[in-house]
Amino acid sequence: MTVLEIRGLHVSVGGTEILRGIDLTVRSGEVHAVMGPNGAGKSTLSAAIMGKPGYEVTAGTVTIDGEDVLALPTWRRAVAGLHLIMQYPTEVPGVRLLDVLGEALAARGGSTAGLDQRIAAEAVRINLDPSLTARAVNVDFSGGEKKRNETLQMGVLRPRIAIIDELDSGLDIDALRDCSRRVEQATAEDGLGVLVITHYSRLFDELRPDAVHILSKGRIVRSGGPELADELERDGYAAFA
Amino acid sequence: MNATTHQLPTSDEEIWRYSRIGELDLASFRDGSASTTVSGADGLGPAEVGDASSAPDVFAAMNAESPAVVGLRVPRGTVHPRTVEVLHDVDGDGVMVRPRLVIDAEENSEVTVVERFASADGTRALVLPVVEIRAAAAARVTYVSINELGRDAWMIGHQGAVVGRDARVRTFTVALGGDYARVRAEVRLVGQGAEAQQTALYFADGTQMHDFRTLQVHEAPRTRSDLLFKGAVKDRARSVYTGLIRITEQGTKSEAFQTNRNLTLSHGAWAESVPNLEIETNDVKCSHASTVGPIDEAQRFYLESRGVPPDVAERLVVLGFFDEVIDRLPAIGAVASVRSKVGTKLGVSR
């Protein structure tokens, strides 16, 4: 059982405070959705957890099974079991997926034996054209291909907690279904814990949240079960501002 | 002929700007020769050395006085079946060597030539090479130059290609070695439909400096040139790229492209890129692009967020950056190790 614990997290970007005290606990197998309008600080939360340059934590703690995540460089956060599925995955010219995952597994002390086949098997599961996995990562991929590729990497690396930032942006309905379904399967198969950050609830058709948290102006203003997403859908964010 | 009688240029002159020419003490070198071996040239005839009066600078003129000539004439209508390899091993300490390579591809012939320069670290040497490439009508020439000189060698080299009607010349320059290594690379497209592709990969570390001046000269209609130079500097190393596209009045309907990209991998490293265009006619298609900067932060973060350690992420990104030029290299044995040599320079064992 893995626990990601966020306590009193304050984050500033360029001297402006964006997150003003976030408390969240994500356990293995759970899906927590953080929902909020544009500008609420949703993407700042995922960036701060992974240690993206430019995101300054001014107060609070983030731990995974008691280990201080904020004291670790980004790559060690991933090795500790965190995986970020980016809203806009970066194109890395000339760098192949096989090399990235090979190095990522090596850093974890894991085996790279049969990595080709594992990538190919995940590509089938996520409906990603296998020929894309031999190309430079994300370069000239469509929005859907990028998100499938991110999800494929999660399948190969098998993290303990996935942080999923705006999975549905730039995504057609088929790709959204495939990606969210694969994440949902990982919660059951691998006990993956999920922190999914989203504006819309349409990905909940496949990826079923155990808890929904509404983020507004840098704070979680309300938490509840899946029914909270329905309430949002009906009343809009204005009701929670 | 005593080389020391030549008047050296100074860095006050525009074409030697940024260079380290002021550090050169010509008198400290004695005239000598490299151990040169040529393989794969069976069936090629001797070639004539071009006119020395057109030497673009004093170093090319000094080369023209040297007897160290390898001439390769590819007979009309033949495809030379083997890659010709010319290796210059500069093994004398304190020597100046002036090798000349002449590739004379007759009408509708084809040849690939690799020229390698090597010396040991600690061997002080001044290498002044010239390669002359003449591609007659419809000839196809591929020329690869690999600088693997040691840390104490200087190179001031010249590449000149004259490309005839519907002929194609491709040149690749790989510069990893030398203390100061400068190459002036010129292609002149003199026949209608002539085409040239120039590619370079350079990577300087320690206190090395790589210095390139390129010229793409279009003197006939419907000619095409495409230049892609990519370099990296690390530690306190420096690099300079200065490129000129010149399209004369005769060069109508020509296309010319020039791209130079540089990665600065350390705070103490420095790179300069100066592209230029000189176009004397309308109805041409030209573009140039140049960049100098550190590794893209977003790419680094992306790889690190997968769990790739920073030094490995840097190696992947730099190798990825060079992938575009490595991809263009011809698939021959002599260049197969370029990628791993770049990896070695990055100082990561795996």
C-alpha cells in the first residue's frame, strides 16, 4: 500500500502565490479527481509535485510512503514511484522511446530485458501505432498519439502513483476512452493510485473517481464522492467560487 | 620554399574575426609530412591540382606549394565500387603538414571518399589541408572529412567544390578533435541544375575551438544548395560559424538553404553564429536559420520526469540534437563510430 500525502502545500510561480494550502491523500488503487476552472491552479499542482523548474514550494509537504518528495530531484521522484502524464507532452527530437524507457528502467535498477516486446504489448493495449514507438518521442505526434504514448510509458514503468494533468485536452473521444480505460485497469491490476486533474468530467466514463475535489483560487473548496462531479456538471464552477 | 616567409593574417581582418590566428607561431613548426595511407582507390587515375593562384588565403597558398598530393580521378561514366579512405596520421611532433586531396569526378561518374585526420594528444602539429572537388556534368561525389586530431594540433583547412551541370556534391564534416580547428568550406554551383549538400557535426570541449566559414555560391540557374551545420560546446570550448549564401545574377530560379544550430552545454562555453545572404537576382528561394543556446529545459524536464537522471537526460538530448546530421551521414564503416564518440565526449560511460 502506497500513500501520497500532500499537506498544506503552498506554491508560487514568478513570485505570485498560486496554491494556497492544499491537503490531499491518495492511496493505492484510489482515483482522486481535482477539478476546477481555468486559472484555479490545477496544472501548478502537478508541476509542483514533479518539481518542474519555476514552481516554488513556499510551504507544506509532499510525501510518498513517508519519504520527502520535495527534497528529491525530479528524476528521483519518478524513481520513487510517481509518474506524470503531461497535459502537453514535450517533443524530444532525435530521442527514441526505447532509449528513454531503457534509461528510466535502468535508473530504477530494473531489467530492460524484453523491453521492445513490453513496449509493443503496451502499444497494442493503448491502440498506438507501433511504428510510432520507434520514432523520436512525441515529435510530429497528434494530440491523441501523444497521450497514448504517455499512457504507454505508464504501462511500462508501472509507477505507484500517476498524476494525470488534463488528460482530455487535445484528445479525440476514442483516444480519451483508450487512455482513461488503461489507467482505470492499472488501478485494479497494479494498485495504481491516481491523482487526475481535469476541467471536464467526460473522462470519468472510463476512469471512475473515488473522490472529487474542487479547486478554486488555489484552495480545495469542497471534497466529495463521484456525485460531486455530477453536481458540477449541472451547476457549473460558479456555484463553488 | 620557406613557409615562414608568408605574411599571416590577423584577427582584425573580418574573415579572421573571432579566430585564434593571433596565437599561431608559424616559425615554431618545421615542415614535415603526415603518414598518409590511401585505400580503395584501385582503378582511379591521377588528378591534376588546380590553379594555386586562386587560393583564398595564405594557408591555402602554402598548401599549394606542398608536394603531398593525393589525386583521384574517376573515369567518365563509372561508379567507383569502393569507398576511398584517405588517412593522415600526423605523427611528428612540431611539424607542419600540408596534404592536398583532389577529387576529379568526370562526367556521369560517382565516388565516395572519406578523409581522416588523426594525431595523438600531446603531439604539437599544424595541419593545413586542402580538398579540391570537381564534379563534371551529372557526376556524384560524396566527401566525408573526419577531424580526430589530438588536443595539441591546429588545423586550418579548406574544402572547395566546383559542381557542374546536373552534378551533385555532398560533403560531411565531422569535427571532434584539435585545439583550434578551422575549415573554410566553399561550394560553387557553376552548371545549370547543380546541387550541393553540406553537413557538419562539431563538438568542442575543454579549451577546444571549432571555426567554420561556409560559402554557397550559385553561379548558374536552377541550382540548389542545402547546408546543415550542428555543433555543441562544453566546458570552456568555443565555436564560430559564419556562412554566406551568394546568388549571382546568373543564379535565377535557384534554391539555397542554410541552417546552423548550436548547443552551449556549460556556462563557460561560447558559440557564435553569423549567417549572411547576398542575392543579386530575383526569383530565387532562400532561407537561413541559426540558433545558439543551452539544452531545452522542457526536454530535460520531460526526460527527468520519466526517471532519467540529469546526466543521462543531457546525453540523450545532445545525441538527439545531432541525430539529424548523423542520419545524413553515408552508411559506411568509417562513420559508424561517430555517435559513440559524441557520447564519449559527453562523459557518460553508458
